[in-house]
Amino acid sequence: MTSVERVLAKAVMELIISIELTEDEEIDPDVATTIVEPVGFLLTDVPEDAREQLVRLFREVAQDEDNPERRAMAEEFPEAIGLVEED
């Protein structure tokens, strides 16, 4: 059974990755930024325990991705949006 949280995590990740993979000619980079930045801010503004749960959910969802390019981005998603500090 799929939890609502997992579905929402997958939806957010799919949306952000789709925007990031879109060519500049298809979506203006400034428009993409105005869409993506507030989402990242909202996700990083949650309490630490919720942040850990989000990271876990995003990592689980990344394992379901079949497309190699999208999977690579999905695996780095928590770091890319600022939920986890990059080493």
C-alpha cells in the first residue's frame, strides 16, 4: 500500500526533476527558478524529524525510477534541494 506521504514525495520530486530536465527553449530558466525555489524553501523549513522523513521518502522513491538520467537526479534530490548538506 502506498502512503499519501510517499505519493506526495514522488509528485514533488517528479515535478522538480521534470522542470530541471526541460530545455531552456521549452521553459524559461527564470520561470523554472520561480517554480522550484519556493518548493525547496518550504521543504527545508520543516522540523528536523520531518526533514529526515522527507529524505527517507525521497530516497525510497528514487529507487523506483527506471530512467537512468532521472534516477541519477532522483538519488541526489535531497542534496539538490537542500535537505541534506553535500559532503
